Amino acid sequence: MATPTAVSAWDVEAYLPAAVLDEITDIRIEHPRWVMKEARRRKRRKTLAPDGRLVLAAVDHPARGVNEIRGDAMAMGDRHQYLARARRVLDDPDLDGIMATPDVLEELLILSHLERKKKAKTFLDGRVIVGSMNRGGLAGTAFEMDDTFTSMSAARIAELGFDGGKMMYRLDPQDPASGRTIQACAQALNDLRAHDLPGFLEPLGVVKQPKGYTPAKDAETLVRQCGIAAGLGESSLHLWLKVPIVDDLARVCRATTLPLLLLGGPARGTAEETLRDFGTALAAGSRIRGAIIGRNLLYPGDADPMPLSRALTALVHRGASLEDALSLLSGSPRPRRKSAAGRG
């Protein structure tokens, strides 16, 4: 059985010098058109999920005022670390892509443009890029459940040649704002459909606590949310649902025929714990088609996020066993790809 391995802190400066962020700021001022130029030059996938599965990095937490990881209230508030870690996981050729807010996606497009000057291909070619749409439910505010669409519109996502839009609602049965958010999600799905783009919807039931809202992580609540979410908008044909890892996930899989992506949730203590969570959950049912993961992927402690990305994509795309995936955390060779039939 694989055991946790001591890892050293990742040298973010060596990977992405802080001076590059100053260069990005200069480009924002002097050459903002480079963003659209790079977006139009980017080579898109012909098929969203060639093997029917996806692993996406989620990079949109700060836009909702969430910067905390493992007790560090400002961890994701350091843009140097945040952007470098987002860029780093895109070195994993099996990571399908990224879901993020416009500021992060524009920064990555600028980095891609700078890289394209040196190479014919960049790290965004062939990736799935999903724009985060509603970030108005700022953490800790009185209007948190009124999660308004303050970020990317379907029209802007289409203009930039991105591959879909992500949204969420949190249902507090006692707060009318939840109903407004659900209605707005339905309209956003219709807007995406008008541009022939898929939607990624995160439907959560929540419980109000003295210190804020806590997701209800039980199968019964999630089954109900899957039923509600699947019926939103004019069509569900290009809708993916994002669901948390809960007990009796197999029951949730029986609630819908929509493809399900597993959420990472609050940061776990170690990369090993994160990988074990996903390894177990991915086996819960055939409707589970991958993962969309943020904090747990980008911040495996202070370590390089690449080994965890390689391990997770091996589980999803290569049918690796949990033990083989765990071995990748220590830099062991990547397991061979299994046939689709071998994944179960």
C-alpha cells in the first residue's frame, strides 16, 4: 500500500517569476487586444469529452470572496501563487482544461500569447475552457443566496471561443433569493444553448449556520437537487452537473441520466486524502464522468500541484487503480491506459 511521502515546498518563483505578473499588468494597459487575438488563434477541441470524461481545474473562488485554505485566510489572495498553480496543472497533458473567471482566463490567454511567440503551440490549445458565470453570492454577505450573474455572459464566452459556461445555485428553502438564482440559472442555460454551448451546473442544498452556509452533504438532498437541476432551461441535452462527494453516491447516480462531475470541496489535509476521496467516489456509478476540482488540486499543501493532477487524471482517463494513482504522488511512472471496458 502506498504511504504518504514527504514533499518539499514548490518553488513558484522558479516556475513563474513574479516579474511575469508585472508584464501581464503592462499588457493589460498597453496591449489589451492581445487577449482577443490569442483567443481567436487558440485551437479548440472538436469534441468536448472524447472519452466521455472530463477533469477540469476550478479557478474562481476569489471572485466570491473565498481565499481561505486550511486556516490560512489569505492563501488564494496571493495572485502569484494562484496563477502559477493554475498554469502548472495545465502542464498535465491529461488535464482537460480549466473553469475560471474572466480575470484568470485573460491572464492565462496573455501567458499563452507570450508562449506562442516562442513556440507554435501553447498550453491552451486543445483544452476545454469554461467561463464562470455567477459569482455574485459573496461569502458572508446578507445577499449570499442571491447569487447573481456578475461574471461571464454566454455571449462573451462565445465571443472568446470558449467551450461552455459554469453556474451554481444554493437552495435555502427559507430564502427567496434562492428562487431568483435558480430562475437566473435557467435563463443562463438557455443563453448558452442559443450559442450551442454546454452548461455546467452546481446544484446545492444548504443549511444556514451561525457562521454561514454549509452544503447539505447527504444523498437524499442531492437526489432532490439533481431532479431540480435537470429540469432547468429549455433543454438538458448539453448539461453537466457538478456534485459533491457524499455517502451513498450510488443513489445519487440513479437520480439522473445527466453526466456528473465530482467537486473537490473544502481543502483536505493531504493530497493522499484527496485522491482517496476521488478514487472511491469515481467507482460509485457509471454516471460519474470525472471531476472539477479547485483548492484541493491547486494547493496540496505547499507542494507542486502536478503530481496530484497526474494522479487524478490517471484515475479518470486511464482507469488507474487507486494504488497506482497514489504512487504517482511520489513521482513514479504513469500507469498504462486501460481500455474503456476495463474502467467499469
